[in-house]
Amino acid sequence: MHTAIIGNGPVGQFLGQRFGVEPLGRGVLPARQTEVVFLAVPDDAIAHLASELRDQGEWALVHCSGAKSLADLGAGGAAVWHPMRAFPRSSEIAADLHGAVVGLRGDPELVSWLEAETRAWAGEPVRIDEEHAVMIHAACCFAAGLSASVALHAQRLMESAGMTSDQARTAVTRLGSGAVEQGLQGKGLTGPAVRGDLETIRAHLAELGPLAELYRHLTLSLAAHQALDPEVERHLSPVD
């Protein structure tokens, strides 16, 4: 299909490379022979941009947001292509999807075409129900931005205690990847709360300053996946 991309961020650059087209700015209309227009723009810009495009042509529209609905694309051919991976914010454009899952929903013909393209780009297409899209996007945020934020806190704590940036980055990467793999494989979680080491937890809380409350909430959240020592839970639970 003749395709245009609107949006010059990492996702737009990736799509432009794959389709062999230059991404357009938001104020530029696609060529008339275009059949499909990808909207690789921030979530809050999708509905307004889609409305403008619907007024100018009969293109099928595809947005790349996991959280926004199909209704934001207006009446006409519409689909969602949501890659569940982080794209580098640099001059380097990802060569392919490296096995990433891509959530698809929308017009069946468009979705079938997007499935084939996704597989050609080394991705794993998965059809998502519209009613579950926001939940899945929230899960993606836990897996990506929120987990990265926690990892950055860990790195900065190590650096503040005298480790070099390289040493801290290596430590956090090895710890994080190993613990995540262990947890996802059902082999259990790790840490002092799991072991029932209450004195260690108290020592952590005394050292963490403004991060103590985040540590407390995240440690308590372990109980959703693995039983914790009741004394640990009592110590960490908020007091009414």
C-alpha cells in the first residue's frame, strides 16, 4: 500500500525507514495517492490530527498509541499499531523490531496487512481487544518507563555511595535482568522482604530519605506475587 508517516520521532523514523518514505510534519498533507497514513504523534494530538485528515481525504488512518481508542481516528478505515518496545531517542534508527510484541486492533483488512508487515520487521503481532487496550498500555508502562525509573534510582543511590557510573550501571543491569527473568519464569522473587529480614529493611528505610516511601510501597507490592513474613508486612503497612 502507498503509505505516509506523520511524526518525526523515533517511531515515525522507524516506520519511515521501513516503508522507504520521509516522515511528514503535522502541518503537511500526504500525497493524494496515499492509501494509509500512520500517525506517530503524541497521544493528545491524535484525535485533532485525525479530524483534520478526514476533512482532507479518504485515507485509512493508523495510530501508534496503546492507550488511545480507535474512535479517536474518526469514521473510516482505522487501526492501531502499538509496538511494545522502547525506540532509541538518537540519530540511530532501529533496524527491526527484534522480536517485540506489537498490539493490533481495528479494521480487519488493515490489521491483516499490519500483521504481515510486523512479521516482516521481526515483530510478533498480537490482536488486542479494544476494551483491554488501556490495561495493556498501563502494563507496558510498568514494564518500561516505571521500571526504568526504579533502575535509575538504584544507579544514583550507588553513585552517591561512591561507585562509578559504569560500576553502578553494570550492577543494576545484572541485578535487574536476572531478578526479572527469575520472577517471570515463576522461580520466585528476591530481596529482604521475601527472606523476612526485617532489620535489613529498617536499615534501608533509615538511609533512603525521600525515597523511603517509594521503597515501602514497592516492597509491600511484592506480597501480590509472593507471601511475605507477616511482621514485615505489619512494619511496612501505612498506619491509619
